Amino acid sequence: TRVRMKNPGERIKKGESFLSLVQQGKMLEIKSPVSGIIAEQNGGLLDDSSMINTEPYSGGWVYVVEPQNWISELKTYFMGQPYTDWLKTEAVRLKDFFTKETTLVMQDGGEIRGTILEAFGPEVWEEFQEGFIDKVK
């Protein structure tokens, strides 16, 4: 339902929180994938945070970052086959996580939710934060 963002000119470090996603009082802290200085912020997200979901490859962008340690940090990223293997493993873990948390079956068609974590309580959000977001290298 809203985002909390850093401002242009602020320094960020790889692995530290640089964006908060808030929905009905529940929050996820997104970690920065790179160290640098925020050159530009998408202020439109402050007015319409839904763009982060509805337009992730256009209007839903978050920041333009001028990296500071790009060459040394580049060595820490998965690339090629290691990335493909990691992605497959994470997809299975994600499916298992939501299978464990979901008790309702939508055989009758059910109701499609706008976001996957929407119906879950704060404890599931915390578990998701710790198990997926905080676990990223």
C-alpha cells in the first residue's frame, strides 16, 4: 500500500535495507544489490506504490544508483549456470514456503489476490523476510 524510500544523494551499501514495502501495517525490508549513491528516486511510487507490481519494467522502477564498488561487488554475484541453479532452488523453496502457509484450496475458483503475501499475518511476513530477503547474498 506504500513504500519508504531513500532520497537522492544518500549512500547505500550492498546488503543493507534501501527500500521498505508496507501493506496494511506489515513490512518487508528490501536489501540493496549494490553499493553506491542514489542518483535518482522514482517519486511516483510515493504517490502510487502499486506501480511496483503493475509496471515493474517501466513506471515501477525504484532508483537510479551510481555504483561505487562495482568491480569488487560483481565478483559476489551468481552468473551463468550457478545463477540458473540458484534460481531453480529458490523457486522450489518459494513454492514450498507458500504451500506450507496456504491451507485453502481454490477448487471452486476462489478469489485471486493482488499480491501473494496480502492475506498472511505479520508472522508469515517476518518468516518470508528472514527466509528469502535476508538470505540473499
